[in-house]
Amino acid sequence: MMKTCQDMMKSSELSPGSENVSQNNTRDEENQFEVAHNRSLLITDPVQPCRRTRAVVKEWLLKLRCCLGAACGMEWFAYAALGIFTAILSFLMDLSVTKLLRAHQWLYAKLEGHTSLQFFCWTLYPACLCAVASSFCHNICPSSTGSGIPEVRTMLAGFELPPYLSLTNMFIKFLGLTCSLAAGSTVFLGKVGPFVHISTMVGAYLGKLCTLIQANKEDAAAGQMLVVAAAVGVSSCFGAPVSGVLFSVEVISSHFALKHYCPCFFSAACGALTFRLLSVWSGDMETLRALFKTNFSTDFPFCPLEILLFAVLGVFCGAVSCCYLFCHRWILRFTKTNQIFIKILTTEKALYSSMVAFLLATLTFPKSVGQYMASQLTMRQLLTSLLDNSQWSAPPQNTSLQPLLEWSSPGSPVYLPLAVFLLMKMWMLVLACTLPLPAGYFMPAFIYGAALGRLLGEGVAYVTPGQKWDMRLNPGGYALVGAAAFSGAVTHTLSPALLAVELTGQFSHAVPVLLATLLANGVARARQRPSFYDAISISKALPHLPSLAKACPSLLFTPVGERLRPQSVQLQKAAALQEIQRAVSSSTEAQIPVVDSNESGNLLGFALRSDLLNFLHQKKIESHVKHLDEVCTLFPLPVLLSPAITVQEAFEILTLVGAKTLFVADRGRLVGLITWSELKRIIEELAKEI
């Protein structure tokens, strides 16, 4: 084998044009040698069962790896596998949730005529599911609670949070989210955030697998896989690949590189296609279509004068989102400062979740206040009914009866259930955000915005009777615009505008949706208010600087020199053996700074820790003495920072450069090092001061 490689190298030197051919031949010969070597090991090993069969299987797998790698690279197959596997998980979760919801509805219907039994069935079922989800999270993996999006974007910013990418966390997150969704619209929780976290955990393991298979590649593939997984999580929930990528750009990634676009779209398209095909094969859909298919008129979708009403709706959604975000930040602050809540959420999470779920279920009992909130509808049915294109306040012959029956109550107009729904769900959703279980909050905000738009649309239809365009007025279009505007204002993003269009297939309302979302974002972003996910990052003191900067803008101007710890480990250019041993034993950094002398402190460069260990080993073997500058290579400094640079600037430079260590010097004198661990400590200290 060695002779063959040498001959091929010589031939490549003689003929420069055949360099690629020689490299491919060398790679093929290495693969053939690896296949033969593994086959011989498996066949001759007397301990392993089915030795010949396992050898043949491994041989074919190695050949397949060679073919796939030669075709377009193993990472692209990993992107496709990520989208397909995530879509399968999403479909299985939806299938399980549907079965559990139908079981609840069947049991409730069977108890018709026994009001007390129906009450206990309605309340205890979601309470038990929430208790099971909280108990699993509390006892097995506490890091699986919540949305997961704040932690994911913190990891993508460069900080390591190992518990949030573990296999145990993925299993508990999946199980807990299934239980949370099975509680139905009673608890009013969604799927998007936790499933983005689940997709990221799947991407982390696929990234490690690619790194192991492609031994000659760097670890950058694992980080790129996390960025791709964030987009796949949204596309696998709704079958909307374009808005999934845009959502990951806006919410997840602080610095989104252009090289990530093609992998994100490819993997998201694979996930969305798989999710929709599974829906067709299961009999849920007849063909590939939008998840929430609507029947809006394309000939006359809306009157030009309605653009002003859509703009008013956008401003109104932005104002309501400010109220919602204020209440959300208040409840987060209250749960972190109130001693009773701290004790309950520390030791009795399952009890707290069951009590809150029981309270919410009691208020939504269909034979009490729930009759004014369409409480018997699931989350999907709620959105479908709100997007109905008919006027509920119109005469019966011009309206579809099913949505009107669900939202109507005896002796009251249709506006009353919508108003009660909006007033009750506001504080109920804020209270549900405190539940210590896996839960998403994007879809509830989307449905809440649809109810806002529906109320305005029905109100416009009521106050403008007899107008020329009144009979063509579509309250479902207002619901679509309100859903995108309110959810975009809550998350401070524009991707819900595209998501609303992809979910419904209504491109005729693209302009009103985008206009209202822009206006709602303008109102919600006024005075640097934190978004929903920013508030969670601040509450958990996560080292995510963009979130902390919204809560305290003065953080942007904090000099890094004021927060940097003094550098305790440094080496002189002519360091002796004892000084090098002391520096290596007291520091775990991969790069150790080298100065001219301890008195002057002038920074010359850095030495690698691996070179210093080899230098110490050489010292033990050789008898004559050599200094540091005679054996180890001093590497120059690619980037040198000033102590006056701000924390945000240091964070952005460390992210964009991609380095693990940056040196800080004042007029050539070493001040300290900036690493991800050091930057995390600085940001956490700043977060505690907010």
C-alpha cells in the first residue's frame, strides 16, 4: 500500500494535470484496503456471531459511503436525513396527540347527562397530563422544560450548554410535549418552540456522525447542522419551508452566514415534503396542500379602502402585544422573586402544573364560561374556524353553520364569545407560561391574533350594512392578517407574515399581511422593548447579549476591560522549565500568551499548549537545556483587542472571526484573554445586575 501511494505521488509530480485523478485513485485504493481489512477482521474473529454476514454488510456500507461521498458529500445526505427524521417525529407526535384528544372527547361525550362526571372528566384529564409532563421533566431532565428557543439561540451564538443537547433531554422533551399538546386548548399551548429544540438535538447527533465519518473535516459541520436544524423544526411543524428558514434567521441565529442558506432550504424542503406526504398516506389529506386550506375569493379578495382597516388592525395588534409582553415579563419576574413560587417551582412542579391546569380547565368547562370561548375545539379547529371566509353576523343562508354554532351562545350575538375569548385567554396564556413543562407559545399567539382580526372583521361587517362592498367583506381575511401581525409583534419578527401565507395558501392577502405585520412590529419594538423570547433569556440569565441589551441598553457601552479578570498565566520568551510546568498545570487554555518579560509585559504572541507539552517531554529526555523560544513556535496575533472595546463588540468579533481565544492588550501590554467561557461569565454578571 505504501509503495502504491509513493508511485502515485511520483506520477502526479510528473504530470500535473493528473493530480485529481491520482487523488481519486489513492482514495479508492484506501477504501478497498479498509473494506478488505474489516472483512478479514470480522471473519477471523471467533467471538463475534454471524461473522461473514456482518463482514459483507460492513463492506457494502463502506462502498455506499464511498459512493455517496463521491456524489455530493456526506453532509448533504445528513441534511436530507435531518429533514426526513424530524418530519417523522413531528407526524408521530401529531398522531399521538390526535388519539389522546379523541379519547378525551369520546369520554366526555359518553358521560352526557351527568354534569358532575363530565366536569371531572374535563378537568382531571388535562391536569393529569400536565402533572405527568412536569414530573418527567423534574425527575429526569430539568433542562427539558420551557420553549427551548432561548437556549438554542444561545448555543448558536457560541456558548456551550451540554445538558440541552443530550439524548435524555430529547426523549423527555418529546414525551412531555406530547402530554402538553394532548391537554388541548384548555391549557392553550403550542408545539413550535420545543420542536425546534428537538430538531436541534437531532441535528447535533447527525453533526457528530458526519464528523466521525469524515475524519478529515473540521468540527464546523456540527455547528452548521445546528443552524440547519433550527429551520427544519419550524418547517416540520407546518410544512412551510420558506418561513421556517426565515424564522431561524430572525429568531435563532445572531449571525446568519450566507453559506447556510442552501443547506437550510434543502433540509427544510425535505422535512416539509415528508410531513405532507405522511399526512396524505395517513388519510388526513387527499393531496399535498396547505395545512389550513382556506377558500378566500381571488377575484375580489378585499376592497382597496380596506387597506386602511388592515393598517389599523396592525397598530391594534401591536398595542395588544405590548400589553401581553408586559404581563409576561411581570409574571416571569414574580416567579423569580416570590419565595412561595420559588419553593413550589423548585420542589413541587408536578403539583403546581396540575393545579394550574385544573384551574384553566375549570374556567373552560363547556357548560359554564367555556360556552363563550369555543372550548370544545382543538387548537387546529380553533384556527380553522376563525379563518372561515363567511360572515357570522350575516343571514343564515349566507353563512356556514358549523363555525357559527361553535362560537355562538343562546341569546347573545357572535361578538360576545370573541370578546370573552380574547379577555380570558390573555391572562390564561400568561399564567400557562409559568408551567414547568415543554410548551410552545407561538401558535397560541397566532390563534389569539386571528381572534383579534376576526372580531374587527365582524365588527366592520356589522357597522357598514348596505355598502357596495359589504357583501364581499371577508372576516377570515382579517383573522389571517391579525394572526400574522400579533404573532410577529410578540416575537419581533416578520416571518409570521410569510408563515400565514404558506399555511393558508392565500397569496391574495400577502400585501395586507405584510403591512399589518410591519406596523405591529413598529409598535411592539418602540422604546427597545424585549420580545417574548428575549424576556425568557433575561429571566434565565442566559448569556445572550442581544436580549440583555434590550433590557438594559447601557450594556452596549460597557468596556470589556472593566469586567475582564487579570491574566494570571503568561510565559516569558526565555522561560525556564519550572515556569513552563507551572503555566501548563495552572491553565487549561489551548493558547498561552508569551511576553518579552514579566517586567515589561509586552505581548509577543502565543504558544500552543500541545507544543509546550512536547517541549516538557523533550526536556526530560535531553540533557542540555533549551529555552522556550528555541523549541516552541511563537504564533503571531491575528486580532488584538483594546480594553476600551465594549462587550457587544467583543462578542461580535469573537463570533465573526470564529476564534476561540482573543487577546486584550493596552499599549502592547497584556491585559487578559477573552474566551467563550470568560465572555459567558461577563454576560452572566451583567444579567444579574438587570
